[in-house]
Amino acid sequence: MQRIFLPACLLIALGCSPSATPQPKADAPPAQPAHDGDALTADEKVVKAFILDNADDPKSVEFARWGPNVSGEQLRALIKQLQDNREAAERAKWEEGKKLYDADPAKWWEEKAKWEAAVAKVDGLSPEPRPYPDFVAPSRAVVPPVFSDAGEIDMLVRVRFRGNNRIGAKVLADAVFSVKKHNKVTLWTVNSGDDWWEAQKTLWASMSAR
């Protein structure tokens, strides 16, 4: 198998790369702050081995920054928070509509029918009063596709590193890798930075609210 280096466009290819060879590892520690790599956690050692194993020139690889890392428990707690917030927002909209309906059921259904006809181009919608629909909670699914395997993740490890690619040019990469059961490592996201977790939380909140 052709070996690859990991920056920018090459990081995308790593999404389908084989996992690193399993190594002994203690239970996933809590999220760690950013540091310069003087003492690596067990998960960071697994990611380091994975990067070196997939580098064009392993001897040229220099690790500049590790963390902040996020535990699987923190990730799953965030997902639940996003789901709860989304349901609360939908319930608030439902309650607002219910108040309008209670004030004038016929008027409410008339306006709703006009809106549905304008949007969906549907003919024959009835404006007659009908029972106000019960609240239906939104799907607990969250929009960002990176959440699809959240239940399997032990730790999200962010690392910035540089090294030579296959033509000998020095390149820089900054990415987050997920470490799953049996030390399976996969690329999670790129262009990270020390504030990647806060930035991602803001992005995911806006996506899940749509």
C-alpha cells in the first residue's frame, strides 16, 4: 500500500486509511488542555503512532502542538444538549401557535391554509377549524455527520505537526483524530487550532437549530 503524508488534501485520504496497529492503552483519560508534547497521554501516543505509520517520511515528522482533546463523554453530552435545545425550541414554537389557535381557531387554520397553499402550491386545503395538533418532538438526530459514530469514540485528539511529503516539501497539518475501541484511529476534522472545540460547538449549534 502506498504510504501517505497527512496535511490538507492528503488528510482527506486518511478517512479511509487502515487503523493503526492496536497497542496497550489505559482507560480514556479526561480531556486534556493544549500542550507542546512533553508528556503524551495514552490516546495521544496512539495517534502519534498512526501518523508516523502513514507518513511518507516518518523521520521528518515534527509534532508541534497537542490538544485540547475532548473525551467521548464530553462529545456525547454535547450531542444531548444540542438535541434538548432543539426540542425546546420546537416546543416553544408549538406553544406559540397553540396560543394563537386558542384565541381564534378558525382564523388560525385559515392563515395556516393560506401559507401552506402559497408554499406548497396545494389546492383544496380546508380553512375550517380542526383540533390543534399535538406536539411532536423533533428527531433526536443531529445534523453534523461527524456525530454518526459518536457512541464509539473514546477520545478526540487534536495535533499540529509538520513533515516532508512524497516530493520532499515540508508541509504543516492541524487536525483532530478520533480514537475508538481497540485503538482504531480515524481522521475527524481538519484546520483545527487551539480553539477548535469552542468553534465546533458554535458551528454544530447553528446547524442543529435549522
